Amino acid sequence: QMRRMVKNSVFRIPLPTWNHVVIVSDSDVARAILTHSKSEKPSLYKSMRELSQGTENMFTKRTHGEGWDWARKGCAHAFTSFRVSAITQASEPHLQTLDSILQHSADQGLTVDISELMMKLSLDMLAATSLAGFPLNALEGGADSEASKFSHELELALVEYITKRPYVPWRWLMVWDAEVQRAQQASRYLVALAQRVLAWYRESGKLEHDTESIMAHLCRNQNYSSERERAAEVLMFLVAGHDTTGFSMAWILCEIAKRPDIQDELAAELAAHGKDSPLLMRVIKEGMRLRPVAAMGSIRQNAEHVTTPEGHVIPAGSECIMPFYLLC
């Protein structure tokens, strides 16, 4: 609405920050900012450090530099297409559980919250694959499961550190505030959970034979100075890896529910070709185009002045938000 109102692909929004905050909806300008060798993450990303109790992680490390390179790239081999295909089988039991839940709901005439179900499924799949089988028990565990507590504590921490702390930076001094205290308690739980995941993996003996999983790459990466640093990365995989996948699946199901004709065509093609169905890939891509994984996209602080197609200048040091919704 603001883009249409100001009739400009780039516009500034008034927020209580030290730097200009600029929305960029022009793909060429966004590409120039993202690919510039000196563009960096703004201070907003530093709030993610509070989730891991002050320990640096792949989100808070600078985009350009050795620390980010070995932390982010150190696990890249765990995401090869061959590796992803090989670990898909580990998710099969959770898909069967989901099928049972849906069948029971259909038989009883019950409605289901598809976003909640897909979030639980993604947590179980993440645990089965990326976390080498750590038991989160999201689909079957109920309100007392580790997954349920993780989701609750994460939400409390995110509200404080992502939606409040960046815009009221002195909140860290408000140690008497109940919300601040509760967020600190939540982040302590999150770090402790990540440390338990690491300890569980090491004690399971899997590291001796595992050379390809995320956990193996983290444990064997000698650039980390402590288990606490590794735990911070485990936590980031948990935080960033479940809701993105869960909400993407939920949105795709919601969109395809509007098109019974596509449902029938896809069902027939899946029966004939299985997961190699070309239509399945097109449905997934279109669903993700309509509902991007991270709608707010990337945020970078530009190192140099950038000129827009309309001839305006984005001052160096501005915090540039590039929403995928506007770039798609």
C-alpha cells in the first residue's frame, strides 16, 4: 500500500532507530545491496544472540569474515541433494503418524489446525534428520512433550528479543520487569535443550560412524572453542528450521485446497510417478512464490550510497529491508 501511495519502489519508513530504515521492492536494487562485498547485517540481528544467552551464532556473525564462513559453510555438505534424499526415509514414521491423525479427524468429523500440525510435523522431521533422532515427540507427545515446551519457550523469548529489544534497547537494564525475567528464563531453557541435544548425540555413539549429518559436522568442526558455541548453532537450526518448513507446507495445502481440479490431477500423477511427479514440484514452487518462506526477506546495512531506478539515493548505513513478498 505504501509503495502504491508513494509511487516508488524504494521508500523510507519512520522507526525509532539510529539509522534510516528503507523498504526495497526493486529486485535490481536488492541484488546490488545483497551482493555488495561490504554490505553487513544490521544491529537487529544481534538480538538473536540473546536467544543463545549472549553466545555468537551463525545469525549474529558478520556476513563477511572467517567466523561466518566456517560456521555457515561448515554444515553445507549436510544439505547436498543426495544427503537430503537419503535422510528422507527417517521422516516416514512421522508421516504415518500424521496420516493417522488426519484419518481420525476425518472419521470423527473434526476440524484440524493445519498450521499447528505442519509445525509439529516439521519439528519431528527436523529432529529425526538434522538432530540425528533426538526425541522431540511433537505429533504424539501432547502438551507435555519436549516439542511443546520448546515452542512455548521460544515464543516468549522471540517476543522479547525480536519484537521489543531492538526498538527499546535499554530493556536489558530493566531486570525488575517480569517479561524481561521470563524471557531470560526461556532463553536459558533453549540453550539447555540445545546442550542436551549435543550430549545425547555424543552419548549415542553415532558420531563414531556418522560423517555427513549436521550434528557430525558441528561436533567435528574444530573452529568452535566450546560446546556452548556448538549448542548455539544447534539452537539456531531448531529455531530457523521448523517454522519456515511448517508454515510453507501449511500454506501450500491451504492454496491447493482452493483448487480441487489441481488436487485431482496431482493425486493421479503422484499415483503414477510418486515423488518424481513434475506437477508436485510445480505446486511446491508456486506455493512458495505465493507465500514466501520468510516474507520479510533479508535485511542489510548498505556500505555505500545506492541509487534507485527513480533517481533517489539510499544513504550509506541505511538498514535496507527487502521483503520477498514485494520482490516475487
